[in-house]
Amino acid sequence: MTLLEKIIETKDFLASKGIIQPEFGLILGSGLGELANEIENAISVDYADIPNWGRSTVVGHAGKLVYGELSGRKVLALQGRFHFYEGNPMEVVTFPVRVMKALGASGVIVTNAAGGIGYGPGTLMAISDHINLTGQNPLIGANLDDFGPRFPDMSDAYSKAYREKAHAVADKLGIELADGVYLGVTGPTYETPAEIRAFQTMGAQAVGMSTVPEVIVAAHSGLKVLGISAITNFAAGFQSELNHEEVVEVTERIKEDFKGLVKAVLAEL
């Protein structure tokens, strides 16, 4: 089965469950999936039941697709994403974004937990751009002409208009929203202090193990993207040790601001 045939099969399966014409896709990272619990008139489908879908194995990722209304908008939320470091091919990591496009979405809000290079734990950061240091590109292989061009432009991969709206909303809510460049690596190891010093020189404010592949595919598909990083720890060299427990703990602490911001932004987009 070709990739296009898989996308169509999955789209048809979800449509048969009543999942049709979402306006926005939501990709919810580590500890941030709770936002999907606030979706009204929800239709929830386990990843295991969806044809051609991946599996999420990371603590803090529920593994459900939730469709319904949030802030008056039709949304399709991923409660848990797929990572390359889990052994997933890039096709699987980015497959949900293609399905969102096929279902009719026009925009995606993508979130992640990230290590801070320019910002400290507890910061919410709107992603202005990214640096791809995964050594991978999900568009390698035959181009899906039905979705986008062979050589997509990444100049505005993170929509400037969406980002300006997010900052305006954050100001109104009294939530501090930083702005910065996200650098994507494969993981699953945390970075070395020497790598972080190099990333700092390159102009990155945050580093993480996700997001970049999905945003590349979103840009290829003509989807507008708002990216938000929850800075959950200082990157290597800025603190004595790194662990996933801290990521989950800090995310828990800032999730109310995060949820409030995303809901208010959705209402305005």
C-alpha cells in the first residue's frame, strides 16, 4: 500500500467514526495531553484501533486521538505523539499531520517539552523558527504531489501571523510568552554540555526531540503552524543533572497557563 493509500484509508476510517472537517490539529507533547480532556462533544479513538497509526510509548503520552470542540473550534488532538527515537520511521512520526490535512484542517498547534538554552524552567516559548539537527527529513522519498511541492519553502514554517496572535493573547491574559528558535535532535539521550554550547552559538533558545519532522510535513502540506515549547529544564551544562521526572513535574506546574493560552489563542485564530 502506498503512503497516499494509507492516508486515504485512515481518513476514511476516522470519517466513519464521525471525525470530519477539523479546523485545527493539536499535537500535545509530554505532560500536555490533559488539554484534550477539555474537548467538548468528544469522539475519542485509541491509537491501537486506527489503521496505519503509530504507537506512543513515552510516559506522559496517553495514546488517544480526540476530536470535538475547544473554544468553539473543531479540533483533532493527538494525546501523545510519535518520536523517531522510539524506533518509528519518519513516515509514522509525521503520518498524523498528513491525515489532519486530508481531513480538512487548515492549521496545527504543536507543543512540546523542551530544554532551555536561552530560557529557564517554567517558561512558555512561542517557536519562531527551528534548526533541524536530526540528520533526517520526512520528505525524503517520492514526493506526495497531492499534498505539496518537491521543494517546500520553510521561510514561514511557524506562521508569523499565528505567533503575533499568540503574543497578543498572552499579554491580555497576563501570561509571559517568550519567543525563540527550537533546535531538534533525535534523542533519546539528553545532549552533552559541549553540544549545548554549540547549539547556543547557533542561536537556539530551546532543544528537544520532536516537533521538527511534523512541522516540515505541515509546511509541505500548506498547514499553518503555531509552535509552543514548555521549557521544563535547563539544558545540559546549566544544571547538575537531567531526568524525565523533572520534565513531567515542571509541565504539571505550568499546565494551567499552557492550557489557558492555547484555548484563548484557538478562539482568536
